[in-house]
Amino acid sequence: GAVVSQHPSWVICKSGTSVKIECRSLDFQATTMFWYRQFPKQSLMLMATSNEGSKATYEQGVEKDKFLINHASLTLSTLTVTSAHPEDSSFYICSARVGVDTQYFGPGTRLTVL
Amino acid sequence: AQSVSQHNHHVILSEAASLELGCNYSYGGTVNLFWYVQYPGQHLQLLLKYFSGDPLVKGIKGFEAEFIKSKFSFNLRKPSVQWSDTAEYFCAVNLGGGATNKLIFGTGTLLAVQP
């Protein structure tokens, strides 16, 4: 089946620094990838839709200048959390769309901001 | 706003018991429906999906779900659970026909199966 990887799996950073998370589709190309955020004991909330070669589409309430998304190739999308603060600590999950309506999910990245 | 509700937040069953997890959504148009499973320490995996046709959908590992349009429901069932079914289950809705095909997730149901 389709495999999506994320790197790193866990990152700890100081408040005010920026962190980049990578999402890769390993054995297929994905023109569309999605970024989700999951708080403890809560569901996945869609943050943005990442389209290869164009600007990402952000969901209401998500700051596009804080969560920078780049989808420069058909196998890689990156999420950069700029000037991270403790409230940004969360589990970030990406997915890649295959076909019309199916998404394959990455294992997630746990971000802890001190 | 569109939403997905999962009524059972935490379910505990003994092995061989039957399972039914509820899922309701609020949207009057065409929808595509999904159930995802997340085993401990692993990523989300697709269990089954419904796009159209037979409202009773069979998925992997003996799971099935029934789409009842009049009730806006897509409940997940398994006649006999195993210890290995211990996981978190998420219902998700894709508002059909959308260009982005974004998913709206329910809050999840944590299933613990006791041996």
C-alpha cells in the first residue's frame, strides 16, 4: 500500500524558534497533501491543504504566516512552525491523497515547545 | 457547520463480544464516509469507506459499516472482536464533490478489548 513518512517523529524546541516538519510520499506521487493537528484525546483538525506547485489553502483560524507550508515536489510537503510557543505543542499529522478520495496518513510528528 | 459525532468515547469489551460504534454527521448534501483505525503507536489506517452503491460496506479485518442516509449515520460493526482490535477508531466525512476532498473527523472512540 501507499506509504507516507514524516520527519522528525519527535522534536523539542525552545520558545521562539522555528521547526520544520517533512512529509514524504515514499512510493507514489501526491499532488495534494493535507496537514492536521491533533491535541491529546481530541480528533484530527485539518490545518491546511497543500497543493504541489501552488499556495496552500488554510482552514479558518489557522495563521498562514505562522504555519508555513511548502509543497515543492510531488513527493514532499513541509510544514514550518515559525516562532513556536508552548501552545503550539501538539501532534502534527500529514496525509497524501491517492486517487479521488482516499488519503494515506503519516505516523505524525510530536512537537514540544519549551 | 459540518460536523461528525462519535457518541462512544471509550468502549471496553471482552473478546468475542460484538461491537458497534456510532457515527453521525451533519450535512445535507452528498458525502463520502470513512472509518479509520489507529493502533497504539501506529499511524491512521483506512478500515473501510463508502462512496455510493450498497450501503453496507465491508472492510478489512472483519469490520463492516452501514450507511443510513435518513439517519445521517455510518455505524461501524464487528460481530466478534479480538484483543488485537484494541485501538482508536475515527469516523470521517468527506463532503463529496469538493475540489480539495478534505476530511472532517469525529472525536474518536477508544476501544479496549480484554482477553
